[in-house]
Amino acid sequence: MKEKSIRDREEEFVDRVKESLDEAERMLQQAAEATGDKAEELRESAMRSLRRTREHLYSTQDELMARGRRAARATDDYVHDNPWRAIGVAGLMGVLIGAIICRR
């Protein structure tokens, strides 16, 4: 199974958060207009929606942090396995950035 691209996952994440927040907003507006048990039920439903959004945000944050750690670990391993190549790449990048800055 092919893993979703970062862009696809980002769009899916934003869509889910927007939907959840829209749903909570609708329920809170209805709760403001309603009274009694119906209002309480709508407020509880809105709170559940907000909790789901928060949980999704936290799980996405955890996943992104894990990916960042894996990327940092892979970079660290590469630099330790290929120190001269890493120094060469860093030097080349410094020269390129310096040339770009000097052009301005």
C-alpha cells in the first residue's frame, strides 16, 4: 500500500479540523437558540466534537514529532557514516549561499 504524500495528509488534516470546528460552531449556535434539555444535549455534542478535534491535533503532533526524530536520526547516521561527504556538501551549500548573497 502506497503511503499518502505529506501534502495529501496535510490537506486531509486541515479538512478534518475545519469540519469538526464547523460542526461544533453549528451545535453551539443551535444550543444558544434552544432551551432546556435540547440546549444541554447540543452543548455536550459540541464539546465532544471539540474533544475529537483536540485528540486529532495531538495525534498529528505526535506523528510529526516522530517523523522529525526519524529524519534527525537518519541525518545523524549519514553524517557519521560519511563525514567527508557531509563536509563537502555543507561547504558547497555555503559557497552557493554566499554567491547568492553577494549578487544582491
